[in-house]
Amino acid sequence: MRGFLIGVIFAALVLIASLLWYTRTGRVDFTADQTPSSFERWFAGGVSDASVERHAPNLKNPVPPTAENIVAGAQLYLNHCAGCHGTSQNPESQFARSFNPPVPCFFKDSPDMPENQNFYIIEHGIRWTGMPAWGKTLNQNQIWQIVTFLSSIPNLPPAAQKVLAPNPSASPPEP
């Protein structure tokens, strides 16, 4: 029995040493223009989801989904989030396609996480994904307004849709 345990421990140490050697000698491709393997997507996605579930405080959204708050959230979203996460007119921006892991495009797939988890992600960001920690730029009320907006995407009031609509005066002049 003792020999078996020593063999298991030795095999585990060899496996760990092999993984360290493989990763530390640059054999893993970390370029953003290469599609990650299905194992990498599964593993990294699971780790990220588990971290958010564990660390996001169980908060209730203090911002009611009034038209005024949704419009304020739409404006904040347009200014800070739409370049990566898209709009109703441009659900998958060209910029979003350059990220690996892929950026959630909220006008193709509405956010499905609980509001407290969306708040946590916006406030703290997600390391190695390009998602910044907006808690250093926006106050908590503004972050909650964005969360309220995200929760309202399937049924946006007309005033919020107007905020997201392209501004014809912002287009470049015709030659």
C-alpha cells in the first residue's frame, strides 16, 4: 500500500512539473486573435462564473426601473459600454469581434446573470478579458443605473431607445 501511495504522489509531482514546464516555456498561445480551445473556454468560463458567484455580495438593486433611471443607464452604457457590448443598431461591434474570450453582445443575448452579479462585474471588472473595473470611474448609483438598463434591454422604453439611436448629425459629411 505504501508503494502505491508513493507512486501516486510521484505521478502527481511529474504531472505538475510537466504542466509547469509546458506553460513556462511558452508553449501555450496567449494571442487574442487565436480561438481558445474548447477546454480553455470551458475552464476559464467556469472559473470566472464561480468567482463572481462566490464574491458578488447579495445586494438588491436600489435603483427602480423607472424610465428616468433606464434612460440614465442607457446614456452611461452608450458612453462606457456600447463600444464593446453593442447597441440595438449595432448588436455586435467590430471591436467586440477582436476579443478572446468573446465579449457578451447584450443586444444579441440579454444579460442572464442576477443583477448583483452584473453590478459586481461592472464595479470590479474581469481580469484578462479587457473588462475594466468601472468602480474606479463610476459611482455606485451610476453602476446600478447601468445594471437597471441591462435588465430592461428586452423592453426598453422609447426614451432609452432614442438615446441608443444613431445621431444623424454625428455622421461624417458626404464628399
